[in-house]
Amino acid sequence: QVQLRESGGGLVQAGGSLRLSCAASGRTFTEYTMAWFRQAPGKERMFVATISPIAGNTYYADSVKGRFTISRDNAKNTVYLQMNSLKPEDTAVYYCAAYAGPYTLPTSYKVYNYWGQGTQVTVSS
């Protein structure tokens, strides 16, 4: 098993930036593809970005491409989400997730095995 804990959420004005962190503990971090998802009130959990375990290959949702950057530091067992040029529609609870399996850079939340508790990001207009 792996335990995930997000941090770094908060309130920011439109156009601003935030960096989310997700610290992992438990099993070997480099076994897992890591991802960020988000969920706004009354809406389904949506894919944001994902990163492969060793090579660090990435994939993004179209809505965040060019504004958000996912990265990981395997020595620190941590994955990050740098969010720039934030918009009010980015407001959501952001979740970190971990996946160990055969798929490459999966985007479905149903695939991911482990989840953090979430961190709130609110972007004011």
C-alpha cells in the first residue's frame, strides 16, 4: 500500500499561481504512475495530469495544457503540480493518485489504486 498526502492548496486570484505537493509513504514510490485529478462541487472527478514512474513522461488534460506542470522527485517520494495562469474554473478539490499496473499514463480515475484526502484550490475572479 501507499499513503498519499496533498498540500499547497488555497485561495488565489485569477492569473495567479499555486504549487501543490503530494508526499507518498509506504511502498516504493517508483513503482507508481502518479496523477492529479480535481473535483468541483456537483461534478465528476476529472483528470488533470499524470507522470510516469521513472522516465517522467507526462500527459495533460486539454483544459490545463500549457498552464499546469506535473513533476516528481523520486528521491523525496513527492509529486508536484505547478499551476500558473489560474482561472476561476480551476476551482476544485485537487486529489493526488497512484497507479501500479500495465497501462501507460492512464487518465481514468477508476484505474488509480490509491488516493489522497484532497486539497482545496479556490480561484477568485
